[in-house]
Amino acid sequence: MTAGLDGGSDEGGFKARAGALTLLYLASPMERSVLLALLAEAATGVELVEGLEAPNADDPVGLDIIADPYLVEPADPNADPDAPIDWDTTLRASPAGHELLFVGAVLERWLNSCPEGLLKLGPEAGPALSALLSGWSSTVMHALAARPLTVEEATDAIGTLSYDIVEERIEDMEDAGQLEALPDDSGEIRYAATDWLREGIAPLAAAARMEQRHPFGDTAPIAALDVEAAFLLTLPLLELPTELSGSCSLAVELDEGVISSPAGVTARVEQGRVVSCEARLDEDADSWATASAADWLDTLIEPEVKRVRSGGERRLPRRLLYELHQILFGVQVP
């Protein structure tokens, strides 16, 4: 299902899937409404923006970009909040602006880890970021999170997009180094997530947390599909102590009104390796961890925060949380 149709109300029109619009907004000088339309195109395959030209690096910077009231505010605490911002207004970062710096650092760290060579935030990162956000918005990433699929199998799993649109999203992600083509003996090709795509959950998670803390009104809440895809993609990256074995259910309590809450997965670990991960919560698992979406994000992003509750054989969920933080956010960013 596409954003705005999965786990939330459609009031107010299309809402971007959690994390996507903030990352695109961070990387582009275009108006937010245009970026939202571009994500709607990515999610549905329906062209909504005609004649769009990429910004020219030589064009003067517009004041509306510098003085976005979502990101900046007058430095004078006594200033009239309704007064217009002009070139003479002394500004400071708003709470959202401060957090956007962190999101930008996480995104830049992911771009810099591109296996084909370091990418800098800007035009050269455009194809890779576009592939990631189109894959996330269209739920192609979600469909491929559990196992490699053919284009036809991915189309069937998504259920709302045509074969041609799914094929286009997959080709873009493969070209960007986010999917790997795996032909079998018969020549049939399945596409598997690369480690770099799996690590792309880090900037998406950081952006989704910012959207929860500073809602703008044009982004959807975290959905069950997002939770499942995030765990399915990241858990196989982990390397745990070899003495750890067992099963663990990881549950996320979603916002009020979001369907399929709680959502999550059950991971099975053998001698430190995650050998399977299923998009369901097993009540008979050896251990469990649960929290709200906000508390999960805080705990994974900030190691000093511990808001996820656990039970059963507690060493396994605690180690899973620690390793998830390390693999996604372990390199310190400002």
C-alpha cells in the first residue's frame, strides 16, 4: 500500500511515507509542495508535475529557502511571531532546524558509505537518494525486505502498482547499488537488498523521528509496513556474540488510529547469527521487546536512552538493540 493509504487518515490529501519528504526536503531547494508531488508520483506511478526543471547551481538563492519558518525563527525572543521575515531579520534555528542538522549528518554518513565511492550531499547524490526514496515511497523496498523477488513477484506483493512501475523502481535501485540481481539456473532474475540499502534505514529513521517531533502536516505516521521493513532489512546486518541463540519478538506500538498496531517481527538467532526474521509477533518467542514508535526511535538513535521494555531471556533483545544502534548510528554525528 502507498503512503496516505496505509495506516492513517487520507484527510488533507496525499501524505508522504514516513521519513521520505524530510530527506528530499533536506537535499533539494524546491518548494515543499512540489517535493510532495514528486513523492506522490514515486508512490503511485501517476505523473503529477509537468515540465519540472532541475535547479541551476548558478541561480540566486531565494529568501524563501533561507527563511523557512519551519527551520528558522527570529533570534529576538520578543519579536512578533506574525511579523514577516526579511533580509534584515536576525534568525536562529528553530527546534526543527536543529534536528534537521542531525538528520543531514545521518544522511551524509549513509551517502559517504556508498560502495561505489563516496557521495556528497548535493546533485551527485541525486540518483542514489531518488532511488532510495522512490523505493521507500512505492513500498518496493518493503516488498523486497524479507527475501529476493522477481519483478512479477514484487508487483504481486505490492498489489497497487503496475509491473512497469515496479520494474522501473527496481532498475533505479539496482543502478544505484541498492539492489543486486541474482539470476538462477533457468535465467529468472530475483533482486536482493544490498547491505548499503539496508543501512539506508538509518536516515529514514532519523527523518521519521524528526517528523514525529515536529509535524508539518504533510507526512504520514509510521505504518506497520514501515516497521516490518525496517526490521527485516536491518536485522540480517547484525553480528552477535556466538553464545547467543533463541527467538525474540520486536513489537512497535503505533500511533492511535494506525492499523495493525502493534507491528513488528520475530527474529531467530543461532550462535550469534540472525537465521530468520518473520513479519509477525510470536507470542511463544523466548524473549520480547516492545515500545512506542517514538521510544523505539529514541532508543536506537541515542544509546543513553533506554525506553524499550523487554522480557524473557533479556540478554538477546538488549543485545539486538545495542547492535542495531551500532550498525545504524554507531559513528557519532553532530
